[in-house]
Amino acid sequence: MALNADDRTAVTELLSLHGHLFDAGELDRLDELFTDDVVYDVTDFGREPLTGIAAIREATLALGAANPVAHHITNVVLTEITSGEVRALSKGLGVHTDGTCGSVTYDDTVVRGRDGWRISRRRVVARRVPLGGA
């Protein structure tokens, strides 16, 4: 079954909700974004992958004031893997307290469950050089 317009909208809004919840510090609502057993891969930042919502919450709180003050997402591309499973590739911009910005690519696996669409795996890759280093 092809990914329909309603599913595309729901997944895109899910990805957008990430920035709103993190920027507002609403970490008690992360179950609206992630599956219970989510793997949040931040190895590109020299950290171990985080497994589960509690680990993401704890790492975010531990980062404290080093967290971006604003997360923005753009360039969303959705590809159906199977019925009920989507690869979501998007770009993220983070604005830091000193006004500098950083760019990442989010490579997500999003699954449909009893509560709707949730991210089951997120790999965050920092954009450090232009043209992919070519």
C-alpha cells in the first residue's frame, strides 16, 4: 500500500513536533515522538547511541545550556519501506545561545503503531563540510 497524503502529513508533522517539544523543554511528552525502544544514534557527535525515551531525556537534561535554543527541520523526503514503516530523511538547523547555527541530517525510521506514527530510529549526522566532502 502506497503512503497516502494523510500519512505523509502525519509523519512530516511528527518530525516538526520534535523541535517544538525540545525547544519548549517538554521532555515529558517525548512518547509523542518516539517508540518506547527508540534508538537515537548520535555517534557522529562522539557519543554512544541512546536507547529508549528515558535515555534521550536524561542526555538532553545533562547537556543543559549546551542544547540549541531552536531546532528547525526542512527538506523532508519520505520513502515507504513497508506498509507502516517509512524512511524520513530531513535537514535540521540548530540555533545556539551565542547565535551560531549548526546543520545536521536526520535519517529516521518512522513506524505506525497503535498511537499513530512514531520515530523508532534516528541517526543524526553533522554537516561539517560542503558538498559532502567532495
